[in-house]
Amino acid sequence: MALDLTQLPKRDDANVGTMARGLVGSEILRIAAEIRELTAQGRKVCNLTVGDFSPREFPIPASLGQGIANALQAGETNYPPSDGVLDLRQSVQRFYERILGVKYPLEGIVIAGGARPIIYGTYRAVLDAGDTVIYPVPSWNNNHYTHMMGAKEIVVATHPDQGFMPTVEQLAPHLPQARLLCLCSPLNPTGTMISAEALQAICERVVAENRARQSRGQKPLILMYDHIYWTLSFGQAKHVTPVTLVPEVAQYTVFVDGISKAFASTGLRVGWGVGPPSIISRMRDVLGHVGAWAPKPEQVATARVLDDVAGTDEFLKTMRLRVDERLEALYQGIARMREAGLPVRAIAPQGAIYLSVQFDLVGKAGLQSNDAIRKMLLEKASFGVVPFQAFGLKDDTGWFRLSVGAVSMAEIQDALPRLEAAIRATLSAA
């Protein structure tokens, strides 16, 4: 008979350290669990909460799936090199040179199990306990990484009029205190992109700060630039990078990237960091000790996909069109509601898989918080969204992230009338 240990305590803070005790769980996962419970009960929910892709709506490139199968068949199942399979690092090097116009040395490229280890590796390689991190909000998970490092934080709240992107005027007063500056464009959760003018001004200030530090013998300010969504941009929005705008900032900049968003391949876990070898080599050592490698078959297959120029271009073109049509359908639906006098607005799609929408209902019909609005939309309209509080913005301003990677056009079109009816009914009941 097996020893029954099913009654062991589910939670006992005496068993864990201070860092783990203070680590906050994901608000997005909590909301997703609520939606799973509703769908298990038979409710049809337009689920705009998850920053993921439904394989039914967004399948990976056929060549990538076949490439993984071929690599497995060929026995590519052992440990990869700690900095990644050479073929993939060379492919990333060519990919960046071909599309972004920058050529890094191979020593400046490291492969990992998705973009998250690259973010963790950047934090871990750069920061000492007590160092200061600057990051804007809303943004994704910088608060949690800062906590795990035992670092201090300077949080810069952004404004919808700037597309929730930080300005140099907001950041500049804090740069002298910081060791790491974290930027992301296209931005999760907002789906907005930083302008060339704004990014250039920030990078010039980073360079000036580091020149001053060098004269004083101080450690430089490092810029982490997360552009995991850079292949997904829409309309007139153009993706820009720090190093093409201000080449001197390259020695201080680490890119976070991978296949998860570009190729709808979130579960395949292939990411890469690109930057100065002096930082990347240390990230390689950190990630090697925690075993954060991407699976070897996926690395081998990704190398071949990136080098298939025509195939990659065609896939990305189709991917952009299919994401954009969903974002546009939501945006136009919200715009029609606004024109009809309802208290809603959205920022036109620019990049990523997200739309920023404000349901300006706080203080109306007894709704006193974003979470109350979220629950009302889920209960009355079967419309699942994530408040910006899940991304560090503290105030109840009515702003939410809507993610289109896991929904069909039909689901969006069916949901918009429900959404409008729920808002009208709520206002009528006030």
C-alpha cells in the first residue's frame, strides 16, 4: 500500500525563504482560472486575457513543426551547447543583419528556453542586491524580476496620450541612481510602440550618463530592450531599435527576443539574447547553471526556418494580417460604441497582439474598481479582459489589455454586441 501523503499542508511559509514568501503570483493566471471554470460549466467566453496563441487560430509554420520532427528522428536529443546550437546562433546573426540592419558577433548571441530566461539572465548578470532598476508601467513582470534579485525599483507611470510609453523627461531624473533600465516595444500589455524620436532621446541620455560614469570609474547603466513582438507591427507604426538610432548605446544594450510571438510558437521555448559579449557571456554562464536551454530539436529546426528567407517572409506577412484583422475588429467596435456616446475608448493598434481599451466606468453603477468592471464584463457579456493593475499600473483608471491570439474573428464579432448591451444595461441601472 502506498504511503498516503495527500494531507501534507498546501502552504507553509515557514518552509520557504523570504524571497519566495514575498513573490506575488500572476494576476493573469488567476483571471484565466476563473474563465476556465466558466467554460467548464458550458459558458462561451470571448477570452481576451491570455498573451498566447490558439494553435487552431494561429498554427506554427509547417516547416518548423516538420523540422522538429526531423531533428528528433535524426537523434538530436542530447544537451545543446550552453550558449545554443551554433547553427541557430549563426541564423539569428543573419536574421538581425538582414532585417534589422545590425550584425553582432556570435559571442554576443545566446539561446535560451524562451524570452523569460533571457530577461532573468539579464537581471542576474547585471544586478547586485540593492541595485536600482527603472521600468515604466504598465509593463510585464519587471516588478517580479526586481523582487527576485533583491533590487530596488523606480517605477515610472506612463500616460495614454503617449501610448503608455515613457519619455526622456520622465526617465532622466532617475537615471543616475539606476543600474538597469527596462524598455519594451511593441509593449505588452498595451500593443503600442515607442517612436524613433522618443527612443533616440532616451538612448542619447543613457550614453551621456555612461560617459559621466566612466569618468568617475562607476559601473554603467544597462538598457534591456525587450522586443519579442517586433515582427508584429501594424499601420504606420515602425519598429525601431536603440542601436540603429544611437550606435554608441550598443555596448550597453541587451535585446530580448525569440520565436514565441513571431511564429506563434509560445510552447516551443526558443528565445535569444543579443548584446555585448561582455554581458552575454555572463548570461550564458548563469543560464547554463540553471539549465535554461531551449530543447535541441527546436533549436535545430528554428535555425533552418530563420534561414528560409522567402518562407519566413510569407509566414510573417500572413501572421501580421491575421493578428491585425482581429485587433482592427475590436478597435472599430469600441470606436462605434464611443461614437454612440458610451464611455469607452481604445488606442489604435500599433504592434503585438494587444489592444488598450478604457472602460470608463469607475464610479458608475456602483463599480468602484477595475476588477469590479472586469467581473461585470465577464458575468454580463462573457467578455474576458485583464486590468492594467496586472502590469503594475496601480490606479483604477478603467484601462484593460485585450489579447487576440486565442480568439477567432467570429468570436470577436459575436462578443461585441454582448459587450455593448452589458455596458448599456450597467449604465441604465445606475
